[in-house]
Amino acid sequence: PKRKIIFSGIQPTGVPHLGNYLGALRQWVKLQNELHKRHVLLYSIVDLHAITVKQDPKELAQWRKEMFASLMAVGLDPKRSIIFAQSDVSYHSELMWILSCYASIGYLGRMTQWKSKLALPDNASPFDPSPSNKAALKLGLFSYPVLQAADILLYQTTHVPVGEDQAQHLEFARELAIGFNHAIATNNNSNFRLHPPETILSPAKRVMSLTNPTKKMSKSDENPKSRILITDTKEVIQNKLKSALTDSVEGVSYDPEGRPGVSNLIDLMYHIDESVAASPEELAKDLEGLSMRALKEKVADVVDEGIRDVREKYEEVMAMPGSELRALAKKGEQQAGSYAGKTLGEVKRAVGL
Ligand code: ADP
Ligand code: NA
């Protein structure tokens, strides 16, 4: 069978939460452990994406380090996966420019991320003359999906493991690759083609906020109690779960539409400990008679158990000498750079540069 090339990225915006962990990072580690012998795995800290919104430079540098430590803490291994910072491999920006020349503004205008980051309505247009919109929308935020497409296509990636919120961007990347291939096919006789990648969704596609369970758990939620971090202590986990929004229906049942809060807790427990039940419905049956308080205590125990190793490993990695971490980052940069340079060279030739 053909060699698989796995690529995914995460922004350096603080220690990952359980949405990142269950929706993406844990899947990255599983793929690494299954595939590393015959396939290529690349995982990037996408710091160029982070600056599409305002960042404090000192904080960003610290967050980059914390994300690097988090990736190692969840079980990524620099011997099996290529772990690197996006801005260390300048080919990402270079391919983005070339792809920008093939990307449709109309299509980008329909993407939801720039609208949600600016709290604009779904039908907002980049050319909307309203002053707040015009002042706030920067080109980088608008064209973010082109950079994301470049990140992926630069490695001739075959599979991208992400949470459901990224499916739209992946479809954009696929269509951009197809459009680019079409353009170069009619321009010259090069055999080079960009590979349109497939999406891999993990079983926990969408982990919801604890305090507002109809929204996804997210780093950008201003309420820190809305999310559990992979480094949270048992006490912190217990406290956050105590204030999780549930309902006043008696007993436990699984009904994501009618009882989003309780169902999110069931989902969390079900996904954190994959041996706990065969389905969330069965798990809810097992816990049927519990009070909300007892359910939350149980979920706290399971979450604490589930991330204890990660938390301990995180402390270990953060305590490593800076030079050792820098050497690992350098190794990732070189490995990623050698794949990326090859693709970029072919792209440039294909367009006549
Ligand atoms: P955030 O959305 O918190 O800013 P990122 O955009 O850096 O996080 O996403 C990193 C990865 O985590 C992506 O693959 C994304 O799909 C996944 N992810 C983020 N939030 C969730 C969630 N609540 N449930 C499932 N997956 C998620
Ligand atoms: Na996201």
C-alpha cells in the first residue's frame, strides 16, 4: 500500500484543553504509534496562524514552548513524528503566496472562521462597508485558510486528523489543490500534482463547553471554567465540573439535544476512558440512578485518571534544559524543511518560477 503522509497543526494558544486532546491530539498519537514504521507523520505548532489575532510577543514565545511540551506530554515522540514550529519552515509562507494566486475570494468569503472571530453575522461580506467590520478584518485573518491549505499541501499530505470544526477548511484545501492542479495541467506538461488530502475525524468530533454545552469547548472562551486543560490537577478538574451546567431532570440519561450538559459529561467520560462502556447510551444506563453531583464526581475521577500521565509528563518536559528542547525543535525543523523544500521546488517549477 501507498505511503501515508499525516499532517496536522495546533495553534500555540496555551495548554490544550480536552477538546483539543480528544478531538485531535490523542488521535495524532494513535496514528503515530500505528503508522510510524512505514509512514510519515508531521505535527506542527502553527504560530503563523496565531498572529492572525492580536498576540503579546512574550506570551506567544512562552506558549510555543508550552505547546511543544504539551505535544510531548500527550505522547508524541520526536523519534516517530516530526514535530516542528510552522514559522521555522519558511516554505509555508512561500507556498501560501503561490496558492493565494489560485484561491477564490468568493470562496474565502463564505468561510465561517473570520466571521466568528470578529463576532460578525453568518452573511457578513469582506467588502461590507460597515465601519466596525472594515476596521477589524485583516487580510491575514481572511486568508487564513490559504495558509492552512499551504501547511497541508506542502507535505503532499494524504490524511489530516482534525476536529469537526476544521472540516470546512479541509474541503477548501482539497478544492484549492484540485484548482491548482487543473491550472498547471493546462499550462505546461509537468507531471507534478498537489495531493488533495483526506480528513480523519476522531471519535470525539466535538467536545462541548462545560458552562455553555451548546458551544464547542474552546481556548477563546473567556470563561476558564468552560474547559478542562490537560494539565489541570484533580482539584481543579473537580471544581470546574462542579460548576458545569446541567439540568434539573432527575437521574442520568443520554440525550445530546434535550440534555446537552449531561450528555457532554457522559461523552467526556466515555471518550476519556475508552474501556468504560460500549457506547455513551450504555454508559448513561450504567449511571442512570446517580444525582448530578455524584455524576460530576465520577466524571472528575475518570478525567483525572485519564490525564494523570499527561500532566506528569508535561512537568517533566517543562523542567528539561532549554537547550534540549531547542535541539528537538531544530531537528523537527530540519526534517520538515527537507520534505517541504522538495514540494515547493516542484510547485515553483510547475508555475514557471
Ligand atoms: P481552538 O479551537 O481551541 O482554538 P485549535 O484551533 O488550535 O483550537 O484546534 C486544534 C485542534 O483541536 C483542531 O484539530 C481542532 O479541530 C480540535 N478542536 C478544537 N476544539 C475542539 C473541540 N471542542 N472538540 C473537538 N475538537 C476540537
Ligand atoms: Na479550532
